[in-house]
Amino acid sequence: MPMDSGLVDKELRLQEEVMKLSFQEKIQLQQRAKCTWLKDGNRCSKFFHATVRARQPRNFAAYLLYAEEKLASDDRAVVDEAIKFYMSLYNQVDYL
């Protein structure tokens, strides 16, 4: 069944309009967030601290691959293997 070129053109225009409206909505949400920050963010408030905590990087090792392709995945095992690694590393260094 051949597509009607008028319908194809209309669909393309509507898709373009949806994309434009989506972009405008994103900009509006960013501006609203900025206004909230300017109003509430510079005080030592619950909002300020929640925002700071949300922006902190999540630096952690979810798992650790160590000797002979073994996998340490729980927190205690990751810590233990890291300690073993650095202990052996520092034991190899001559300090004199």
C-alpha cells in the first residue's frame, strides 16, 4: 500500500514539532531548577545539603578482579583484596 505523500509530510512536520516542544520543555525545566537554586540554594538549608549530596560522585569499587581471574564482589572481600595488594606492593619497595 503506497503512502500518501501529504500524510508523510504531515507526519514529518508533527515529529519536528514534537522535538521542538520537547527541547523547549527541557529548557523550561532547567530554568525552573536554576530559579529554585537561586531562591533556596545559597542558604545552609536541607535543600542545599541534599543538592550537594546528590552531586557527589559515587566513587566505589563494586567488584575487584584479582589474582588468577578471581572476583571479589562483596564490600568486605573488595577491601580485603585491596589491603593485600597494597601490603604486598609496599613490602617490595626498598626504603633505603
